Amino acid sequence: MSHAKTDVPPSRLDGFFDLTGRGTTVARELRGGVTTFFAMAYIVLLNPIILGGAKDVTGASLSISQLTTMTALSAAIATTIMGLVGNTPLAVAAGLGINAVVAFQAAPVMTWPQAMGLVVLEGVVIVLLAVSGVRERIMNAIPLALKHAIAVGIGCFIALVGLIDAGFVTSSAQSPPLSLGTGGHLRTWPAVVFAFSLVLMIVLYVRRVPGAILFGIIAATVLAVVIQDNASIPKGGWGIVTPDVPDKLFAAPDFGLFGEVDLFGGFGRAGVITALVVLFTLVLSGFFDAMGTILGISDEAGLVNERGEVPRLGRVLTVDGISASLGGVTSSSANTVFVESAAGVGEGARTGLANLATGALFALTLFLTPLAAVVPAQAAAPALVVVGALMMTQVAKLDWSDLGIAIPAFLTIIFMPFTFSITIGIGMGVVSYAVIQAARGQWRAVSIWLWPVVVLFLVFFAIEPIESWLGVK
């Protein structure tokens, strides 16, 4: 029986986002969008800590307040575009792990504008890969086990970054090279704040409290402010940020870093090979992380069809690439799809309408930048340890009984934190995998698309003698 005359026509909002078709409502979408924001809002505090704690080749640092503005602005724009174009509840912001590549791999060998230029180029490459169909070949070229190992290695790396930034682990020229706190002991109030923040985040996270990481950062910051007001903390005891109460809570956004980009200068400053390897690392991290997150969350939201296809996947991947470039333009590092979007999906988000709510809240934080100047590393850095633990879970996907996989995976994982270099970890894994397969006489097991990557890494490892031999250094 037809109901054409009695059915209420869908609203424009419903028609645009297909709310009815996906079995959701405006209220559920808005609730999901707000939940996603609180689950990932920590990035507005954490990203400036990571980027602001690094120096470029000239010794320059980026402003914490400007980074906070740019991180929020970039997330607001990228998340909104993803909602409107991709119509998926996938929020976008500066990616953890990717920002570590920018801070600790790119910046030490080039200026900040040049490093952000590589981020822009990364986004361009990802867009080209998304629209050309080459992505399938590249994905097949990197063994799945190494993809898992790269995620695990980056998890170890960012956890170490968090421990060192907070002073919970310190380095020494003497033996041992790393130790707990000061001289192997925890003797300071900042160490107490770090421990409190880490334990609270873990407890809230395992109890599945939405916004667990953000709430942990906020609670630890309050504790740090109280300690700073009542204890005698030596100057510089907190590191870059001292938790003093700001004179005001609201301030006009500082857009000073917007457009500070040098697209190709990094190739001249760091050398073509080094810049290409850093660019390759950025593309590898951003592209594959996004693919896994998109597939996983889309499946959880019930958006994957019986053939395993995600609706509008081409649009989603293209927006992801554009968002990465936007991160370079704003000097906030490459944006990518956030796995915390799953929190909003759990609250019922099924369409891009949820992203409009998330993006609006990120836009609101543009006026709250003075609060970011209160958050010490000891309050925010534990998030790196928690996220590192979550990334470590992928180690279970590795087949440790096959040495042809186990050894390259192991080298990938350990060389990232041990050399403080994500690039070196990936290079050791790729090269060792190719060497082992060749030694087994299984040349064809290595994709033809992987051999140029192997050659690139070999040149990278031998760049010093090669430059000397060519007389360019």
C-alpha cells in the first residue's frame, strides 16, 4: 500500500545527510558529535606540547599559543569538510605519531616552514594516490606485518617522547643512558603530577569513560596549578610550560603561524634523499593509519556494505589528503582521521552531521588558548604513553613463528625508540625484509613496488659516505 500522500517529506537536513536511511536522528548525531569532541579534544593541548617542545635546524621553536590556535582551527575546518563531503562521522585533527615525525625527524634537519612544506606535499601525494588508484599497489607493496610493526614502533616511540618530555625518564651521558626521574628516583612534584595523570587516564580509559584522556589532562593540570602555588618548584622544573593561572580565560586567536610554509626549501636544506625519506615516512604514516581507521570505524558504524566497501571512500580519502595539507598550511602538522571518532559512533553517530557539532566545538576552542599555556608536559604527556599502549596492541597481529616476518618487525619496532627515529625504524624493517626474502631465494615475494623503497633507504643510511664520495660535503 502506498503512503506517498501521507508520508512527511524529509527535511533538507535529512535529505542531505540521509539521516533516515542510516537509522539516526538529529539529536543522536549531535550527541555523537559532542562525545567525539570530548574524546579527542586533548589533541588541542597535546599537539602544541609535542611540536612546541622541539626545535628546528636553526634552534627556533614554535609558539604554544599559536600552535593551540592552529591545531583547533585546522581540526575545525577539516572535520567540517569531512562531514559535508564524506558524510561520515569521522573527525579529523593533527595526528599523533605523524606530528612526532614532523617534530623529531623533519625539524632537526630543516626549518619549521620547510618541515610544514613537506606536510603540505604529503597531503598532495595522498590525494593523488587516492584519485589515481595507485594506493592499492602501495598498500600491497608494504607487507601487512610491517604495517602493524610500524604502528607498534610509533607507539613505543611516542611513549618514550612522553616520558622524556615530562622528565619522568631522563637521559645521561653516563651509564645507564636512561634512568627513572632524577638519578633513578622520583624526587620532584612534577613527577607526582605525571604519575597521577597517567594512572587517572588509565583508570578512566579502561572504564570506557568518554573523554578519558582529556579529563586526565584537566585534572592533572588543576593539581599542577595547586602544587605550583603552594610548593617551591625551581625555575624550569616543569619544563617548557609552568602551570600558572592565566590572567584571562578568553583571548583572540593568534593566527601568526598560518601560511608559514616553504614547499621545497627542505630539499635544499636537508638534501634531496633525506627530505624524500621524511616525506615517504609522512605519507606512509598518514595514508595507512587513515585507511585502517576509516575501515574500522565505518564497519563499527554499520556503513560497510556486504562487499566490504565504504560509501564515498574516494571522497573520504581525498578529504583526508586535503586535510593533511591543511595541517601544513596551519603549521599544526598533518591532520588525519581520529580513531576517537569511535566514541561518537558508540553514542549513535552515523552521518557527517555529527562532524558539524564536533567542528563547531573545535572552533569555539579558538578563543580558549590562554588555558593551553597552563598545561604542563607532566599533565599532557601521559596521553602519549596511553596512546602508545593502544598502538602496541597491534603486536598481537604479528606471526612471530615466521622469522622472515618476526625479524623485520622486531627491527622496525625497536629501532624507532632506540634511535629516536621513526624513519630509521621503517628503513630497518623494509630493508631487512627484502634481504631476508632474497636470502631465501624468494625474490618474487617482495613486490616490485617495494624495491625502489629499499634502494631509497639504503641510500639514506649511506648518505654520509655517498656525499663524501661525490664531493658534495
